Amino acid sequence: MAVGYGLNQNLIKEQYFILPLVKVKKMRNMYHSIQILLVEDNEGDVVLIKKAFSDARLANKINVCRDGQEGYEFLKKMGKYEDAPTPDLILLDINMPKVTGLELLEMIKQEDALKIIPVIMLTTSTSEEDILKSYQLNVSSFVQKPVEFIEFLDAIQQIQDYWFSIVKFPPKLAFS
């Protein structure tokens, strides 16, 4: 039996066979348009999030609502939102005026037509109570917004890598 010195066959397989498949999969998803609803009251965060998604060159449409009440109206297609698209993914801040992110999350999860939409809490909150309450309300993920600019962009990139390269979304017909 021959013993290879310093040559890891698994590494060779990964480098030549697995990694190119990941790149192909990411390229394939570039052409799949994802509807995102961003419910965020901080204009600076809205700009950063939109920029991070734009830099990834993914075909995403981001609709922005500035508070939980506006987010609910968008989701329920009320008033000026009667023609709003149903989002594939919701990014939700917790601390907002009128209706908080936790209150909106609770409303979403009580509606049969909305509860299957994945919701990511993207917030500055570090409160264990907020984290626990979010998961009790069936949030898909809880992500704390980093304070540093580069770390913030990295967090958005990681959200993209996971949600748009690996996850399968419910079919659109499930929302009818």
C-alpha cells in the first residue's frame, strides 16, 4: 500500500471538483430575482443594505418600508401598496416607530398567507429578551447589525451567501 506524503486527496477533489460547482451555482442564482422587503427606519442602514446587495450583483428587488405599520400595509397590499409584490424574504429591524419589528413579526406569523415568508431580524439589539421573543415568534434568523462598516457589509454578504445560494424559497403559488 502506497502512502502519499503531503498530498491530501480530499483537498484536491475539493479544489478541482467542488469549488467550481459552488461558483456555477452562485452564477445560476444571479439570474433568479428575489423580492426583498426591508423594514428599517434608519436611512443610513437602508443605504448600506441596498449597496451591499447591489455590489453582489444579484437580481434582487428591494422594497423599503420605514416602520412596522407601513410594512404591514405593504404585506397586506393595503392603500398605496395594493400592487405590491409578495416578498420572498423580509429583513426586519426591531426598534421602529408605530409598530415595532417584534409586533410586525407576530402579525406576519398569524397570517396564513404570510407566515411562510422567511423573516430575518436584522437589528442593533443585543437584548436576550428580543432574541428569545423573536425565536418564539418563529423568526428564521436573528442577526445583530455590526457597528463597524466592513463588518456590516460582511454580515449582509453572509446573509446573501446563505439565503440566495443555499436556501430554497416557497413557490409563489403558495401565497395565493
